[in-house]
Amino acid sequence: MKKTFVEMLKAGESVDDIFVARGKQLAHKKDGAPYLTLSLVDRTGDMKAVVWEHVQAISKTFAAGDYVRVKGKVTEYKGTLQLVVRHLEPADPDQVDARDFLPATERDVDQMLDRLIQISQAVQNEHLSRLLAAFFEDPAFVDLFKMAPAAKKMHHAYLGGLLEHTLSIVRLIQAISTHYKGIDTDLLLTGGILHDIGKVHEFSYETHIDYSDAGRLLNHIVIGVEMLEKKIATLHDFPDELALVLKHLIVSHHGLRDFGSPEPPKTLEAIILNYLDELDAKVTAVRTFIEAEDPDAPWTSYHRVLERFFFKGKADNSSTVEGHRSEAKEGRKL
Amino acid sequence: MKKTFVEMLKAGESVDDIFVARGKQLAHKKDGAPYLTLSLVDRTGDMKAVVWEHVQAISKTFAAGDYVRVKGKVTEYKGTLQLVVRHLEPADPDQVDARDFLPATERDVDQMLDRLIQISQAVQNEHLSRLLAAFFEDPAFVDLFKMAPAAKKMHHAYLGGLLEHTLSIVRLIQAISTHYKGIDTDLLLTGGILHDIGKVHEFSYETHIDYSDAGRLLNHIVIGVEMLEKKIATLHDFPDELALVLKHLIVSHHGLRDFGSPEPPKTLEAIILNYLDELDAKVTAVRTFIEAEDPDAPWTSYHRVLERFFFKGKADNSSTVEGHRSEAKEGRKL
Amino acid sequence: MKKTFVEMLKAGESVDDIFVARGKQLAHKKDGAPYLTLSLVDRTGDMKAVVWEHVQAISKTFAAGDYVRVKGKVTEYKGTLQLVVRHLEPADPDQVDARDFLPATERDVDQMLDRLIQISQAVQNEHLSRLLAAFFEDPAFVDLFKMAPAAKKMHHAYLGGLLEHTLSIVRLIQAISTHYKGIDTDLLLTGGILHDIGKVHEFSYETHIDYSDAGRLLNHIVIGVEMLEKKIATLHDFPDELALVLKHLIVSHHGLRDFGSPEPPKTLEAIILNYLDELDAKVTAVRTFIEAEDPDAPWTSYHRVLERFFFKGKADNSSTVEGHRSEAKEGRKL
Amino acid sequence: MKKTFVEMLKAGESVDDIFVARGKQLAHKKDGAPYLTLSLVDRTGDMKAVVWEHVQAISKTFAAGDYVRVKGKVTEYKGTLQLVVRHLEPADPDQVDARDFLPATERDVDQMLDRLIQISQAVQNEHLSRLLAAFFEDPAFVDLFKMAPAAKKMHHAYLGGLLEHTLSIVRLIQAISTHYKGIDTDLLLTGGILHDIGKVHEFSYETHIDYSDAGRLLNHIVIGVEMLEKKIATLHDFPDELALVLKHLIVSHHGLRDFGSPEPPKTLEAIILNYLDELDAKVTAVRTFIEAEDPDAPWTSYHRVLERFFFKGKADNSSTVEGHRSEAKEGRKL
Amino acid sequence: MKKTFVEMLKAGESVDDIFVARGKQLAHKKDGAPYLTLSLVDRTGDMKAVVWEHVQAISKTFAAGDYVRVKGKVTEYKGTLQLVVRHLEPADPDQVDARDFLPATERDVDQMLDRLIQISQAVQNEHLSRLLAAFFEDPAFVDLFKMAPAAKKMHHAYLGGLLEHTLSIVRLIQAISTHYKGIDTDLLLTGGILHDIGKVHEFSYETHIDYSDAGRLLNHIVIGVEMLEKKIATLHDFPDELALVLKHLIVSHHGLRDFGSPEPPKTLEAIILNYLDELDAKVTAVRTFIEAEDPDAPWTSYHRVLERFFFKGKADNSSTVEGHRSEAKEGRKL
Amino acid sequence: MKKTFVEMLKAGESVDDIFVARGKQLAHKKDGAPYLTLSLVDRTGDMKAVVWEHVQAISKTFAAGDYVRVKGKVTEYKGTLQLVVRHLEPADPDQVDARDFLPATERDVDQMLDRLIQISQAVQNEHLSRLLAAFFEDPAFVDLFKMAPAAKKMHHAYLGGLLEHTLSIVRLIQAISTHYKGIDTDLLLTGGILHDIGKVHEFSYETHIDYSDAGRLLNHIVIGVEMLEKKIATLHDFPDELALVLKHLIVSHHGLRDFGSPEPPKTLEAIILNYLDELDAKVTAVRTFIEAEDPDAPWTSYHRVLERFFFKGKADNSSTVEGHRSEAKEGRKL
């Protein structure tokens, strides 16, 4: 079990643990002698490393992206820490827990899944109820669904992020399900649970999170409809129109063609799902961004994708004892 | 009190009631004799009318836009109903109830207002609490706030629409207020209540709903900030930063510059308010559109602004006894 | 078999044939007597019709959209022709040939299909070859593929249009297949044949051409991927990556998200297919538009979708005997 | 009074003067000893500085952004100058002139203000005349108005820039005021003077120029309308419509929603103000950019915001003795 | 010489004068008898006309777009005037003055031209001075330049409009030419005079104003550069770079690619010309629009291209005796 | 003749050859001694170089952009190669072959030109035939046409690239010329040959490829029309309309105003030319990008302009012996 994490390391310390190797590069000193530079990565960050000895021999034993066991000492060079590697050998992927190397949700994954299944059991429409059961009783799907991130960057970009985002959406649907009459709550809940299932195949998330081939070539919307169609095909008598409006929830949940939806929302349920999805993605992205910044500064740095600074405030604006915003950094409550 | 409404009229009936006169136009028959055509409008619709006799005398007594008392008979001409006017005289605006002539909310306005005030009393931040009280204790504001529409077209485009939309937003805020930690609920609720107050001056809504001069020249966002600033100026020690983030909720609630917000949302509260506002506006616009169409057709006609058809479905997709969507036409529950 | 077509009709003639009834509307004359107006449609156009007698009885026997047998006489009213109906009764849909009522390709459908199959047999990749065979040996698919239009408006908006467009694309691929090295011609040809298959379900084309429910809710891109996936599932050992790049050809063939492709072209084959598809669609749309206009005018009228006038020229620019452009109106050569 | 400015410094010189400290960063040498790097900034530029001795003690005495008195020697390191600091202590902000540390207009601020007041006195409309007087007799406003920049980057991004830009606009208005009939010159002049007043609060400009909280959260358009409304409230009988069209000049002066105006120009005066504002901003931005570049190169470098290179020419195109462009670098004439 | 204009005609009057015939259409009465409808157009408007007798004979003598001498009587039909034609024959185009049939500038064309030439003579750069002389001494160019409109719709869309717009731009350039230093006034003035010369060929303006073939296929920017290049080729030793920056003024004067400029303004002179051109076009378009509307209404109707209503005001905002806006309807002063 | 190219150089080797000098920069060592850094460039790449001795003397003899003869030794510094210069003197531009210093097509330029001329001789329209002959018999034009690149970046950005791109387009036109009837093949071929001729003056391509003054100020579309107009002026009786539609092919070949075409395609020939031009440019750009990347990686790196990764595939998807894609790296076949 991994004990030493990048973020803990200080100049002068010795290291003997497993990391993901990245950015492997062979170079030469002025005297022509080779040396090797690389990055050592785990879920807490990355650190430059350099191999001065046995360079060729060590270099042959691993490729960029591999897990490696590294022994060495942390030094400081021009103000940044750097590990001088004494020993390096490949590590067996089966012996490592991917969650040590990739950022992961802070919530309990099994508990979130239980919660989602419990909510899905409240769906009264028999067809939808059986469809959800078919997904949750499919162990291959469930394994991926528990691990998958919801994005490469921006929001929920960590293991378990998809499940966390899905549960959040579903709970928002519950919260407002009685607000508008004329909404098919069963349909909306089912759509909420399934809207992003394509993401289990859109990303690869072994030693780092990236798009998969299918993700880049097909998009999770198309993948999701395929997955839904296959599952529906295993059920008896699933009504055609119900399949259509359910697929439409997946197809249209990005709202605009420009955001990847081949068709915009054309049912009330699709409109609601689209806004709740955007709300959850945006709020979570901004909260994640705020939390990674200096807690004392009133403004964040500039957010390149959202193209603005965010304001956290200087003052405690509350004049009551309880101070509402004071709980802000405890994380989201599920 | 008005008893005869346009939508009730049938060919052959006699009419003696008050309407708004519109589209007044003087024309001539082939023999040179003048006649007058106009539209008679009330909240249920409009009907063509024609004056064949005493044309000049009648024409002098009123202008387009006036309330008029009309006596005459309904006829059918080329498949549409037309009122042949026998007598027409101006009506005293003080004797009429504007809600008979303009479309109005189907909800009880006083009840909605009570509900909103009650919610506002749950705000614990003293400054915000006193600010809201200052608005609700201002009879000139309250009178307008109870009457104003929320739009000229699209959504809540009727008397009381602003109040209805505001209450809906505030209840959505309540529904999700515990979902994300770190949100200043008092601030968000206050922003929800005040975000559209500029609309009380953006529209004119005496004999018909249209933009006011101020509405077209300044926009309700700018008007709203002015109103808020004036009210704050009447309070003691209202904190500067609190005033700033509250104004920001008004400034940014349209989300994008392209939609009229000079600055985009830069606080978590502003992001949430923006999405809930869009959600409520869009859902209400689509529901209104769907309800105005043939209830038996699976698709609506083409919506020119939203650029799509909407699907209402052919089948009853539910397989349970209760049938969720069956309540769809009872209207929204507050 | 239908003999009388709308475009042949002249004032004074008697009619006894089958048409599609549209725009059915009940109205009343000044004396209160009812009459019925409708449009009679076939593939050559539409004509107003009016029923003065037995109005209620006739009205009950048919709905808008039905095939009806009509007897009556053509008259002229305010400069346009109008049929005065003497007799009208529903016609049995099984007794009619849809191609009499909907615009259809001028080419021989079976010949086009043979040609396409012949081209598909030149595909040497075994997997792709077997996949194409599976489609062309599926009679349900082939029946739809021979009938489907390629669009509701703009280009190939007639029965057989999809086949005509597909064949055109495939022949363009053949024409340039040796131009760039490094292109997988088999893949590109297969993608060309299958890129629009989703259109067989995107449209309904019984008595008129319109989008189907699935077409509006899912888009032919999503439908096409589903159809492809299902057919691949019936084959042995179809390689995963080959399935992926083939689906990508469907997913990306509109080029931009804004035009409905969830992902843009990311392979050389996808880039080529995208441009050839646009080329064929645009050229055909403009040629169709030009041919429907006054042949002697140098400019067409304004094209609302493409937002311009098109120039056909005043002069015969050729100075040679053969005059290249002289063949222009003979139609496209396959 | 500051005598040594960054742009004068040469390798080998001694320094003893006040600067703004920025980018303060603590680092460690290989041997573990700490050192401090920072930037020393004044209105002429910035220079790297390094503290090798008494690092901890010195570091505690100041924060980034502070004024500091620095003693040390200029050295050259890898081709750039660097100050080796021997002594560093905080300086009293009240003893410094902000204009030594921030870029400032090259014009005489009081003279520009006099000129503007003189022009404002030509306004004949009593209400507008009294309004302008109220602003220019408000010392708090005048103090800020004389100091404020007109932008953070791009154009007039220096102390006094707002006044310079305002005077330029007003003189352009005068220059073309007789060109179009039907223009209310008094209104246009007043709008020109007041259009950007919100900028006095949109920026902070003590030790460096940046957006203020109010600037980022409200935008100078909204701030400007608030300021105008408050001043109008102090006057008797200011006509409502005049207030409206004047506020509209502020609201609409960016021309498009996309540029931050909630409503586009809807009066002739607003259209003119919008174009003159853009003209002055763009010409000044490009002139500033050109002047900062190599005077002998025919083209500037690439302008990232305006997305182009600008051409200054190679030849002296004039064939007359006087050579019009020869005066180009003397700066703008007021 | 034409004496009777469409806008003067009243029901009952006899007409005997020349008009442009448009919208010629042959129709049939219920009894099968043919009749002819057309529009009679002159610079003051258009009127429906109908030929009941000698229909075929009259129809053969003219085509739509021809000048025709018409005799007949004005009648009123369904509230609009209509001319019942008794006699109609083609008129000799050489006998008519196009300005009677097309809207034309209200200014004196020769006076405007003199003014422009006079200004051009102030250009001191010999090359530019000789270039301008070459244009103004070219009678074929001058004839077209005096007649051409500046647009088909929107602004200066009448005979002489190009000259009027050009003179306005040049006078604006003069008004601000001393405002910014470093501007080559000679170059800017020459560019102002020549920027739209391509419009003399972009439009046809014989019996009505429309785009010419060259206008639609090449755009006046490209045509203008060609015209300039040809004129420069007739001069000795015109400097290459001067030709380049002058052509650039034409190429870039629409500011953005989206508005038809292949390159954006890249010199200070080009930036200024672009804004003054937009200013003059927009102000003139809006003034023309305002003047065509009800002078008493505070708002215009909706302007479809500019997508807004324009505000003319209700009140006389001036509090001085002279009332600045009172001159508004006297037209622009040159 | 140049023998040593940058891409061949290895640490330790001696160099004595000609390069283009770039990025010349004078700096100082800690001890104050000056040294000179520069880049040495040829068609295969660039290498850092440093002059430690005789710095001032050497520096005076050349300017950035000059050809220089360099003697020195290749060393390695921080992992990159660097030439330590012992001797440096300017080289005579007349003694060098520009193609050694700029990237150039791999095809035989004369052969490509012969091929293009041969195709142009198949044009039967006498006017077009004589026009093409006039271009190909103009040695000044032909010299530039053989050298010019087709772009600065992206596609065919090397000497001979314009000719290569033009030949490719013309061959595509030939390949599909019989596909659509009604196309004037002679016109389309001539347009294909001439569409980009303006590029011979849009770029400068002596010691490096960049935009020329004319290119930046006028755009190759405008330059091309000028060149065409001048050549047409040398011919007898070239028909006006033919000149117009031919110029239109140049004017519109970028398809949209946003891409630099002042008018969009308005003839069938223009539509086809636009798509084939885009197809060739895009395919070539992507192929060039793919070939510059790691041949074994399934995906390219991110393409910043086209904003995506490109997929080359992992598997050999072919199941046939011949393996179509296997020829992929042999380059395009003409």
C-alpha cells in the first residue's frame, strides 16, 4: 500500500514507493554522459526526477505511463523540489490501487451507489423500473459506473466523479419534482440516472484520465444511446415511444448543437434535465476552482475556460450569529 | 362589471359591453360613403368590428387604445366573426378593471404575495431582512409588483406574471438551498425576490402590455439596480460588500452579455440564480405554448423563437394505475 | 392507376381521380350555410377545392391527410384555379401508388440500387464487404432505402432521393479515390454508402414527406449509428476499431457540431466524406432551385436558406461549336 | 521626491529610491540558504531584484504591493538587469506621489479639466448645465475624475486617461456637432462628458491599475447610471425624459450587448456617441501600440486583441515639402 | 415633362402621364375574360392599376420594367386607390428624366460635386492630387458618380446618394483631421473620396435601383480597387506603397470580413475611415427611417435590419428659448 | 552548393556552410563581456548558435535575415544542440539556391507545370484558352508561380506549394467534371488554375516565407482579380460576362465572407470550386500534420487551428492481403 505521496515530500527526505512515470526524456551532459529526466505522479501531484547513474539500463525497464517503484532522495533545484533517483524498477499494476494515483471522489462510492439504487427503486413505471434494475444488476456496467470520472477537466474530473454527478442531478430532480405539474417524474429520474452513462466508455482511467478512442470518435451522447438501446433490447415489450423520449433525454441533454447535442430539448423533461445538468456542472466546476485557490484572497485567479474571475468576498456579510457562509468549506452535502 | 367576453361571442348575438378599441381605420365604400373598422379587445381575445352609420360622429369620440362601450350585433363574414356596431361611446377608465382587458394570472395575487412575504421573513441576515421589509412595506412598489407582467411575450406575459415568476424562482431556491454547501441562502433568496423588480417599470400595462420608454431605453436590469440602490440608501449601515453582491445578482442574472447582463455571474449564488431563472422562464414558456395548441396532436406547431417543435407524445407511457403525466393540464402547483 | 394530375388541370375540365386531401376547413357563408375548403395534392402540385353541397356528410367521411377520390369541375376564381367538388369519398391506401402523390426521383430506382450494390461488391475488406452484404440482403432495409427521401426540403427532397444522393456520393468517392494516397478506399466507400442510412427512419413518407418522431427526437446521425451497431452485432468478429472508425464516419459527416455532428471529422476519410456530402447536397439544392425558376432570367429569385441570388448567365459564353453549358438542363448523369 | 526610475538604470549603478514591490517570492539555494526575489516597479517599467542577506528579517517588513525604499546595486544576469538589494524597508504611502509609480498621461491634468469645464459651460440647456456644474463642483468626484485611467489595458490605461479620453470625445463631438441637423448638441455633449464616469469606481489605481470589486461585479455602465441618478436627485425639477435619454447614452455607449451595453443605441445622439467612443478608443489603442514598437520597422508585431499586424509604412509617401506624416510622433494635439 | 406623380393622385381624378410599369400579371374573370393587373411606379410611390379592355393588345406592347404612357381614372377599391387604365402605350426612355421615376437626393448634385472637387484640390500630395484630378476629369466616371445611389436600401438609397454620402464623409474627415496627430490627411481625404467608387458599377439605376451583375458577383470593394488600379496605371511614377495603402483604404473600409472587407483596417487612416463610414451610414439610415414615420409618435416602428425601435421623444427637453432639436426636420446641412 | 543541413548535425561535428541567420541578439556575461546568440536556419530546421569571440566585429557584418557562411562546432547544452561559432561572414545571395533554405515541394516543379499546361490546353473555349496561354507565356508570372508557397502555415506552406495545390485542384475538377451535367467545365478548369494566382504576390519567399505588404493589406483574392483583369485587358474581345463569372470564381472561392470572400459562391462552378479548394487544403493540412508526428501513436497531438486530435488507428483494419492503408506514407500521387 502506497504511503508516500508527492504532496508530502520535503527536501532532504528519502523516498521508496510507487509512482506513475511520465515525461521520460533522455538527455546528455556537456561531457556527453547521458541522464534521464521524468515526472513522478500520484493523485496528490507530480515531481521532477532525474537519474544520473545506470541510465541506459534503467531506461530500458519502463515506458512513460508505467507504474514504477522508485528509491531516491528529494533535493531542491532552483526553488523546486526534484528527486534524485537511486533505483527504479517497474511495479506490477495488479499490486496497486488506481485510486492512489488518480484523483478520486472524497465520498464513499458504495454508499453513493446504494443511495442511487434506492432512489431508482421509487420509479413506479414498470418499464423504466425494470430498465434501471437491468443496469444496476449488470456487474460490468456497475464496476465502470463506480470508477468513471465525469470529465477530463473542469468538473468531477476524478474517479467516482460520474457517480457523484449523477447522484447530485438525481437529487436535484427529486427536490423540484413536485414544482411543475405535468412532468413525468419517473421519466425524468430515469433520464437523470442514465444521461451520462456513455461516459463510462468515453474516458480511459487506468493510470491517468483521458478520452478513450470511442470517446473522441463517437462522443458519450452517441455511446450512451447505444448502451441504452442494447439494454432495452433485453427487456420485453418496452414501449417504442418511451424508448424514444428516454433516448431523447440523452441526445438533448447538452442543450445546443454547439455543445454536442444533435437535437435540442423538445420535451419538458428534456428542458429540465438540460438546465439541472448545466447547473450542477457549472456550480461544481466553480467550487472546485475556488477551493484550489488561496482561501484568503477575495477573488480567484482568472478562469480561462469560463473567462472570468470569481468573487469569494472579503467580509462576513452575515449579521447573525450563525453566519451562513461559514460552512462553505465543508464540502457539498449529499 | 364586464360580463361579455370576446371568446364567448357567437354569430347572431347582441353585445352591450366595454372593450379596448384598437386598429381604428377609416375607409370608403365604392360609392364614396365612409365606414370605420376597428378591433375590440379584452383579455380573452379580439374581434373585428365595423361601423356603417354615424361614422364621422362616432369616429371623433375615441382614439385607438381607449376603452369604449359598444352596442351591436355579431355577424359572420368570410368565415370569421365581425361585430356590426350600432352604438359606440368612450368608457371611463376608472370604472373598469384592467384585469378584464389584459390577460392575467390564474392564481390569487394576494395569496401569492403573502406567500412571498412569508418566505422573505425567514431570511435571517438582518440587513437583507430589513431590506426586504422595506420593499414589501412600500405600497407604491407593492401595487406595481402585484400587477406587472414578467414579459411582453414568451413566459408569464400577463398581469401578475412577475409575482408568479418571482414566487416560482424563490420556491426553487428553497427546494435546492440545502443541496450545495457554501451557498449564502439568505443572499440567494433575497436576490431571487429582487432579481426582476426592474420589470415593474420596464413594462406599461394599462390597456395592453408593452415596453415602457424606460424599459426600452434602460433595460430592467439597470432599472432594478437603481431601485435597489434607492431602497438601500434608506437603511442604516447596509454593508457595502453586501450591497455589491446583491446588485451583482441583478446585474448578472441573464448569464451572458448577449442576453443583456453587463457582467456574467461571478459568485456561486449568481450562477445558481441564473440557471433557475432560465429554467423557470423556459419551462413556463414551453408549457404556455403547449397549452395553447391542439391537445390531441403529438407535436406542437413550430416555435419561432425557440426554433423547434415540441413533443407531447402520443401514448400514455405510464404502466401504473396513477399515470403521472395525467395531471399535466391542471396547471402548476405553487 | 392515377391519370389526372394537378399540373394538367385547366379551367372548365371535369375531374375524377384520387388525391391527398389537406388543409380541410369548415366555414360559413353569410347566410349561415356551411361549406368546406381543402387542398387536393399529388406529386405535381396542389389545388384549392371547395364543397358547397352535402357538406356535413362529406366532411365526416375523411380527415386531412387521407387519400380521397374526388369528382368535380375546375373553375377559376380571382385568377387561380379551384375545383368545385361534386363528390368526395375516401380511397383505399392499398390501392394507390405513393409515388403518384409524392415527388419522386426521375431515375430508375432499381437500376440505381443495382449500381450501388455492384460498387459495394468491389469492396475488398472482408468485414466491410460482409457488412454491406448484410444490409443489401435485408429486405426491410432495402424497401425503405429505395423509397426514402434525403431531406424534407432543399436537396433530394423526394422519394428515392436518399438512394440518388448516396449513389452520387459513392461515385464521387470513386472518382477521387486514387487522388490522395493513404486513404482507406474500402472504408470510405462503405462510409459513403451508409452515412445517411438513418434517414430511412428520420422521415415519414407515406402521403407526404415530413420528419418522423424518431427523426425529430434523435436525428438521423444517432439513428444511423444504432442501425449500424445492430447490423454489426449480427456479424462474426467484426473488428472493434473498424466499427469505431466506420461509426465515426456517420457521427462526423456533418462536419461541425453546429450542423449536428457531435464530433468533427478526425480521420482523413471522415474529412473527405464530409466535403463530398456537402458538395453533393449544395450543388443539388442549387440545381433544383435553378431548374424551378424562369429559364430565361439571368438570376434566380432570392434563396432564403442560402441567402443569395444565383446567377445563370445571360450570354452563351462558349465560343466553340459544342457549347458546354448547352447540356445543362438534361439533368445529372449518373 | 523620486529621482531614480527603472528605465534609467544601468549595470553597475547604485540605487537608493522608492519602488512598488511585486512578485515577492522566497526560494532556497542548493545549500538550503534562503533568498528572496521580487520585482521593483515604477511608472517606467520593472526590474528583477534579489535579496541574498538578512532574508527573513527583510521579508517580514513588507508585502507584495507595498511601497519600499531600496538600496542596492544593478548587475546583469543572463542578459537582463537585476538589482542586488542591500537594504529594503517599507515606505510611507503618504510620502509618495502615485504618478511616479503608475503610468500617467503626458498632458497637464488641470489644464485638461479646465478645458472640459469650459466646454461644459457652453451647454445652454439649463437642466444639463446645472447637472454638469453639480459634477464639477463635487470635489470628491473631481479628485477621482482627474486620476482615473480609462482602461486596464489597451487605451488610455494610465492615470489621467479617463479625463484625456473624455476630453477627446467631447472635442470630436464639437467638431462634428454642426454636421448633422436634428441632433441635440447639448444632450450629446453632456452624454460625452458623463458616458464613462462609472470608470472612476470601476478601477482601483493606488499602487497599480486593476479592476475594483465594483468594477468586476457591476461594470462601469451600471455604476455610471447610479452616479448620474444620485446627482440628478440633488437637482430641482430635472425632466424625467431628459434623465432617461441621458442615462440611455451611458447604457448604450458600447453599442452592442456583446460589448456590455444592456440596450443598443436608440437615439441619434446615442448612435453618434457610440461611434465616436469606439473611434477614439481604437485609434488611441493602435497609436499606443505603434509607439511602443520599433520605429523603423514597417509593420508592428502582432496585436493579440485586435488580431492583426499594423502597417506604418516604409516610404515617406508625401511628395510635398511639408510631409504630413512627419509630425506623427509628436503626440496628439488637444 | 412628367407632371402627375403617384403621391398626388386622389380617387376620381383622370391621369395622363408616364410611369414605370411593374408586376404585370394576366388573370381571368369568372366568365373567362382576361384582364391585366400591374403597378405604376414613379419616385413618389406606386399604385395598383388594372386593364379591363383590349387586354391582349395592350399586354403585347410592353414588358415589366418599361416606361409606359397611361391614361385612365383613379378609383378606390377596398380602401386602396387603383387606376382603371383606358389607354397604355410604351414611352420612349430617351424622352424621360430618370429622376422623375427614381427617388433622388434633395440636394443640388452639381453643387455637391463642385464642393467635393474643391476639397480635393486642397490635397497637397502631388500623386494623390493628380489621381483625384484624373477621376474628376473623366466624364464617363463623373456622369455615373453624380447619378449612383449609395445603397439599394437602408441609407442614401436614391440617385445622387453616393455623391451625398461621399461628400458627407469627406467633410467629417475635414472636421476631425486636426484631432489626431500622425494622420496622413491627404491620404485619408483621398481614401474618403474614393472609398465607394465601386458603387457606380455595383448598382443599376435606370428604371429602378438594384444590384448589377458585377455588383452581385464581385462586390463594390473589388470593383473599386480595379477602378483605382486602372486610373493609377495612367499616371506616371505613382509610388507603389502609396497605391497599396490607398487600395487598403477601399479594401478595409467595411471593417470586418463579416461585412465584406477581405482584410480589416491595418493603418490609422483605415481605422478612421471605417468608423466615419459606419457613422454616416448608420446616422443617415436612422434619420431616413425616422423621417418616414409618424412625426408625433415618440417611438418609430420596429426597424427589421437594425432590430430595434428608435426613440424620438415626447417632450421638448430644451429649457432654452432657442430649442436645439427644433431644427431637426430641416434636413442635413452640408 | 550547400551540403550540410541542420537536421543532419550531431554533437561534436564541425560545420562550414551557409545558413540564414535569425534572432540575432547581443548579450553580456557576468563579467560584462559581450556575446552573440542567433539561430541558423535552413529548410531542414534551425539550430541555436553562439559567438563568444570577436563579437562586435562579427556582429557588424550581418543583419538578421541574411545569408551567412558559418564555421564552428556543434555542442550540446542542456539537452539541445548548439553551434559554437568560430567564424561568420555574410554570403552572397546570388550564390545560394533559395530551395536549400526554405522548405520546398518534393515533386518536380517543371513536371508539375508541364502537366498543368497540358491540362489547360484541353480547354476548348477560345477566350479562356487564350487567357491561360497568356498567363503561361508570361515568364515573370511563371517564375513566381513555380516558386510561390500556397500558405504561410497549415497546407502547402513551402516553395512550389502553390503549383502543387493548383495542380491537385485541377485534377480533382477533371475527376468529377462529368459527374454533374450543366457545369461549364472550361470555366471551372480555368477558375481552378487561376483561383489562387494572387498568392504569388501575397507572400514573400526569399529567405523565409511570410506575408508581403500587399498580401497583408489587400489579400490574395483582391490581388488575383487585379492580375486577371490586367491579363484580360491584353486580349481581344474577351466577353464581359465571361470575365465577370471568372473573376467571381476568384472572389468567392473562400466560400464565406468570414473566410475572406467578399461575395459567396453564386454560380454552380463557384460552389464546386469552393468545396474542392477546402477539401484539398484540409486534407493536405491534416496529412502534413499527421506525417510530422510519431508514426506509431494512434492519435496525433492536438491541432490548435483545427481544434482536435486526429486518429491514425492502432490496428491494420484490412483483412485482405493488399492492405489499402499500407501505402499511406508514400505521399500523394499526382
